[in-house]
Amino acid sequence: MSHVTYRIVEHDGGWAYTSNGTFSETFASHDAARAAAVAVAREQRVPDQTAVIEYENTSGEWVTERADGHDRPDTDVEG
């Protein structure tokens, strides 16, 4: 099983959460960014249907792959 950590950081004049080099939108406060990261981390652990997903990797390339809806990562939030 994989593990995903979301870190709360200062970003673009406010606060954001980041994971694997990707930043969320900017939030006005640390508390707002942390609340959003906690919600995202919780949602990632919920089993779902197998689906085709698309995301941008750290090299800026778009990747399309099949995601098993029952192979969910462990998650946590730091900061």
C-alpha cells in the first residue's frame, strides 16, 4: 500500500498544501489550508469504483492511467 503525505506550506502569498511537488490552490490562512488538506486526505482513503484518471506529474506531463478504486493509500497531514 502506498502512503501520501500532505504538507502545509506558505505559497503564493498565502498557504497551500503540497504533495509530491504539486501545490493546491492558495488559501488565506494556515487553518484553511490544513482543513482542506485533511478533507482531501480523508477522501483519498475512501474506496470507490475503478476508473481512468488523468493528472499532471512533477515533470509537467499529463498522465492517463487506470486507478483501482479499492487500492487506497494511507494518508496524513503535516504542518
